[in-house]
Amino acid sequence: MGFAAFTFVVIFLLVTSGGLLLFYREAMLQRISAVVAPRRKWGSLFTTIEQTGAAFGGQVLGRLERALPKSQAEVSIVQQRLIRAGFRKDSAIKNFYGAKVLIPIVLCALVTVSGVAHYSPFVIYASCLGLGFLAPDFWLSKQIAKRQAKIRLGLPDVLDLLVICIEAGQSLDQATARTAEELREAHPAVTDELGLVVLEQHAGRGRGEAWKHFAERTDVESVRNLVAVLVQSEQFGTSAAKTLRIHSDTLRTKRRQNIEEQAAKTTVKLVFPLVFFIFPSLFLVTLGPAVIIIVGTFHQYFNK
């Protein structure tokens, strides 16, 4: 009886394996051919074209930025702003100054081609040069504000995961690395900065100094408060998990208060649309027929 059951199980496994091999034969052949003779996909072709275009554009902007005079102090300030916006490559400065030269040229060319410059050439060309030169600064300021808002919004979730990791038995450094890995998709801006903190600590920089650099790079008030709290916790030997939990609750309270403040301001902000758009329409609807009747009455009275 036992031998018959064993034979049945062996035959069943052999038949199942053969069926699976025959069923997935086509898929296996495709995977093997892809490994032996890989084909160039359209995605890789588009990626190559994009990289080539980016490299060519970088070369053009790199040559244009040489025509713009700049001091070392100004370059350092611009580099700091680019880092706050998330652009850390060496080519970012060249692209920024190259755009300050290229955009005015493009705007002047568009104005010349469209024929708008014939109305007032001096004013229009001066406006194009000024706006084109300042456009990269406005764009960079907007990018910095957007990234700081993302960091500000993602910081409470980061603190919660740090608390969980620390209470699970990990150190603050291990919790920081784990948080940067786990929340990379949900909050990429914060985890990017936390990854730099981890890299600086691995390079031999002290924990407090690495976190202070984090606050300087982001220039966010909540991050500065967090760094101050962590430094004080390390100096006085208090519990980091409890400190982070209290700070996370404080950030959420501040966020709720800011939302309530913005909601309270809406009543004041609605005054101007009411006065300039809604009230004239109401007056027209309510007083319009009476005015028409009065005008008609006076017209009949004076025409008699």
C-alpha cells in the first residue's frame, strides 16, 4: 500500500513538472533569447536620445554662462540656493547662469519674429532682457518653496517612523537609515536629505554636525527645531524616542493651527470678490427693472 502511494506521488510530480515545462516553454525560450541576444528597446532608445539632448543642451548652456560676469560670493550663494532646491550636480550652476543668458535671447527673438517690437522697441526689448534675466531666479525661488513645503509636510511621518524604529531597539543612526529607505517613495524630499545625513555619518562626521548640515541645507524652521531638540537630547542624555514623539505632536498641532488660520482669513479675502463681482450683479438684478420703469415713466411724462 505504501509503495503504491509513493509510486503515485512520484508519477504525479513527474507529470506535473512535464506539463509545466511544456506550458512555459515559450516563455522560457523568450527569456533565454533575451539573455543571449538582447534587443534594443524603444525605452532605451528614447533614454539615449534624452541623454544626448541633455548633454548637448548642457554644453550650450555651459558656453553661454561664460559670457556672464559673476563673483565667487555670488556663485556660492546661487549654489546654496540650488542645493536647497534639490539640484546638487556641478552642472546645475552652469545651467542656471546659461539660462540667464539664453532666455533673454529667446524672448528677444520671439518678439522680433512676432512683430510686437514695432510698437515700442526700447521698452519691449528692455522688458524682455530684464524678465529673461530674472526668470531663472523666480523659478529657483519657486522650486525652493515647493521643496521646503514637501519637507515640512513629510517631517511628522518621518518622526513617527523614527520613533517606531528607536523603540524597536535600533539606534538613532540605524533608525535614520531605515527611515530614509522606507519612506523614499512617500516623501522623497525628506528621505533624500536623511540619506545625506547617513552618508555624512558614514564618512566620519559627527551626528550633531550632520544634522546641523541638514538644517542648513533645507532652511526650514521645523527642521531647525528638530535638530536643536536632537542635539539637546544627545547632550543631556534624555530619551530620543520620547523627544521625537513630542516634537511630532507639536508639528501636527502647528499644521492644524496653520490650517485654521488660513480658514479664518478666507472671510476677509472674500470681501474683494463680493464687492467687485457679486454685489454689482445683485444690484443689477434687483434695481435694474425699477430703474427701467422709472426711466420709462419720466420719458412718457416729459414727452407729453
